[in-house]
Amino acid sequence: MTVAVANESGTVDDREVVTDPPLVRIRGLGRVFETAAGPVTAVRAIDLDIRRREFLAIVGPSGCGKTTLLRMIAGLETPTSGRIETGSAAADRPVNAMVFQGHSVFPWMTVRQNAEYGLAIRGAGKPERAGIVDSLLETVGLIEFSRAYPHQLSEGMRQRVAIARALAVDPDLLLMDEPFGSLDEQTRFILQDEVLRIWGETQKTVIVVTHSIDEALTLADRVIVMTAHPGAIKDVVDVPLARPRDQATLRSDPEFGRLFGRIWDSLRSEVLEARAASGSPR
Amino acid sequence: MTAKQRRFAEIVLTIASPILLLLIWELISRSGRIDQRFWPAPSSLWDTTRTMVQDEDLFGEIWLTLERILAGFAMGAVPGIIIGLLMGISWPIRAFLMPIATAIYAIPKIALLPLVLIALGTGEMARWVIVALSIFFVVALSTMGGVLALDPIFTDVARNFGGNRWTLFRTVALPGSTPAIFTGLRLALGFALIVVVGTEFVRPNGGVGSLIWESYSILSIKKMYVGLIVTALMGWLLVLGLDLIERLVVPWRRAL
Ligand SMILES: Nc1ncnc2c1ncn2[C@@H]1O[C@H](COP(=O)(O)OP(=O)(O)O)[C@@H](O)[C@H]1O
Ligand SMILES: [Mg+2]
């Protein structure tokens, strides 16, 4: 596509611009952990472009390095090889927010304090925080619980708080590490719908790690299949299912079944390998 | 059983045990099988208590002991919490202080009383310092344990939002370790009471401990019992007060 671009001197010239450069460009990314038992390669040789406004899902056997990859993208872990470049020129990483695997909601803060946490750290004033968080808590259906403490909530409600907390800082990139892993199926469907709706409204870029092929297909534009430990990219599957997606019709779509088969074919041998390596019965 | 009934039953049971104890003591004493001079019935202590309040300023003695407990408690607990937090968040500080802390933790601090008296003279300060010493380590180690037990995921959340070390301390380490801090404080309160009464035995200069010891010396057994009961009540009320403060400071705990 050809567009007019203003250069620094203010003149306008015509030149070829690649449509929407990727938000994140990952090249040769790897991470080795030094442990007492020797070096452990968690992730190796990852090449990946994450497009703006894309919904990307990562599936792979447990222990294959999904969390490590996500943490490196978030800047919480330093790569031992390769690099992560970002389309947004200002920072070395896009402004990101992570929904962590497991219980990450602060037990000592109310729902509102949790949701406001990122904003408070960034120095947002009280009225501004309240404005943003009120509407977010409304969106995730927790406004009546804003003064409750996490122990008074169900598991699904706590995950909603974690999602609201991440969204409150309006990140370019939302990272979610098995966000619904411990929830029952019905709750998971409801939260998937909510995430899809929010994504549709805000057009954020989202990466979700999941162990559910079903969830990956429900949410994503693209599914990355990772190999067993040490994790590398095995397969990239485009998901051309129509949006907005509906839990019921989605699953009766023959394309859904075909994609499911394709991903499972790819994943199956990796899962078997991972289980053999960890000594679990098959 | 509803929650309300349960709460009521709890209160009844809590009051029942001391009453039962006093009742058994009363019955045994009245049965005449034991020497009433040394094991007076609790009911016979009323008159003694009244004269002690009216003529001998019992409340003054209680206040003096209480003052010693609270002063020593504050002097030990505040630095204990601060050092414990520092040991929890910084591994170099932990590595540096841990050997000293664990070694001194094991010494019965009352054994240091002569040293403290030499260093500080025989005034109130020496009593406060020995209490502070007795509780400092238990508070520091308990606080440190609380920080170390925190799930690293909370640190990651703070870092993910760009929080610096101070944010991490203020929003994660400190609030996250308050339950452990209170566990330490509860132990410390018990220690403080023991040590204050102990110093009042060894160096009687007012206070409930002196009262108990001096009553015993002149075989004023009933007064001695009043002193004992007052001490027990004091310990109970202090812990109750601490529980109350904990409820206010840590409203987010599941079961309190
Ligand atoms: N901090 C660490 N130190 C040592 N090894 C680690 C660390 N984090 C992860 N690993 C190892 O890296 C591999 C990938 O872990 P992880 O990224 O958590 O996998 P996943 O999220 O896919 O289950 C595992 O073998 C794990 O033991
Ligand atoms: Mg993981």
C-alpha cells in the first residue's frame, strides 16, 4: 500500500510503507536458566511477528516455555539470546499489562484498590482512577463488589479483577497467561465472551497462553503451537472464523472442527514427548 | 447452627473455662482437704482485693507494670518490624544479620539483665531495654518470614506496572507481611509480660511482680493470689487488645 508520509522536515513524499508494521518483532529469542542441576533451555529460536490489534493464542504442552516467552515479552525476564523489537518507537517495549497465571490479585486490597493498582503506580490522580476503574468494573460485572476483598469472591470473579487491573492502564499489548485455566467451563465461556467483547471494543493486541485448543480457536486470529521442552514454534495456524464469534455456533462450524484437528495433530506428539520426558504415564 | 448461634456459643465457652477453673478451686478449698492458709478459696480474695485497691493503690501497681510492658514492647517491636522487613526484602541484609539474629534469639534474654543493669543503671530504662531485647528477635524473624513467604507473583505484578523498590515495599512487602507481623507481636506480648514480672521479682521496685514477690516473702498469701490473678487478667486483656488492633489493620484476612 502506498501512503503519504510526512518526514521530519515536514515535506511530504510518496514511498512504500509496509501495512501496519508489527507491534512486536521477535527474532532468535531464547532463554536459558542456570539451575543447580545445570543449564535449562526454556525457550529457543523464537521468530514471531505480533501484528497490531491481533488476537494471538499460544498453545503447547506444560513446561514448554510459554510463561517464559510471555514474561520476556513483558520485560519481566531477560532473554539470553535474540531480541525483541517493538513498533512503538518510544519505549523498548510496548506498554503491556499481564494477567498472570495463578492467583495474582492482592488479597490485602479491595476489588477497587486492585483494579486501580497500575494507575496508582503510574501516578494517576484519584478522580481519574475512579473514572476509569468504575467503568471497567461495570464492564466485568464487579461494580457492586468494589469494596469487597478477594477472599470474599469466587475464583472467576478474582480473575475478572486481574483482567480489569490489566486493562485499567490501557496497555497496547495485553498478555494473558492461562487466565481461565482453573475455572469451570461455564465460567470460562462467560469470561471468554467478555474478553472478546472488550477486545472488539478496544482493538487491543492480545496474546493469550492457553492449554485449551478450544479456547485458542474461540478467541484467536492466529494460534502458535509450541514444541515440547525446550519450547520452539512448531506451527502457526490462521483462524479465519467469522467474528463476532458465538460460543454455540462456533462449535458447529465445520471449519472449527477442521482447525481443531489440525492443531491437535500438531500438538499430540509434543504432549506425548513432554509426558515421556517428565516420566508421567501416557 | 447459624453464624450468630455459633458466635454466642463461642463467647459462652470462652467465659466458661475460667469460671469452671475458679469453681473447682473454690470447692476443693472449701472441702477443707487442703490448707486454707496456702490455698485460700477465690471468694475469700474479694475483701483482700478491696483493701488493696483502697489502701495500697493496687491500680497504681498495675499501671506501673503495664507501663513497663508497653514501653519495652514498643522499643522492641518497632525496630523488630523494621529490621525484619529489611531482612525480608534484601538478601544481603538477611545474609549479614541472620547468624547474629538466630544466635541471640536462643539466649534467654533475662540472663542479660545484669549486663543491662551495668550498662544502663538501675532505673526504668534498664527494664524497658531488657523487654525490648527479649522481643526484638521474635518480631524481626517473624516479620522476615512473612515477607519471604509472599508469592513472587505479587512482585511480578508490581514490576509489570513499572513499580520501583519503594512501591514494592509499600504495596506488597508491608501489607503482605502484616499477618506474620501480628503473629510475632502476639508472641512478643507474652514474652514482655513474663520478662517484666520477672524483673520485678529480681529487682522489686513497684509493679505487680514486686507485689507477688513481697507478699510471698511476708507470707501474705492472699495478696499474692490477687497479684497472680491480676497478672493473668492483664495478659488476657493485652492479647485481646492486640487482636482488636489486628482486626482493624488486617481486615482482609479470611478468618479472624
Ligand atoms: N526461574 C526459573 N529457573 C529455572 N528454570 C525455570 C525457571 N522458569 C522456568 N523454568 C523452566 O523452564 C521451562 C519452561 O517453563 P515455563 O515457561 O513456566 O513453561 P510453561 O509456562 O509452558 O508451562 C520449564 O522446564 C521450567 O522448569
Ligand atoms: Mg506457564
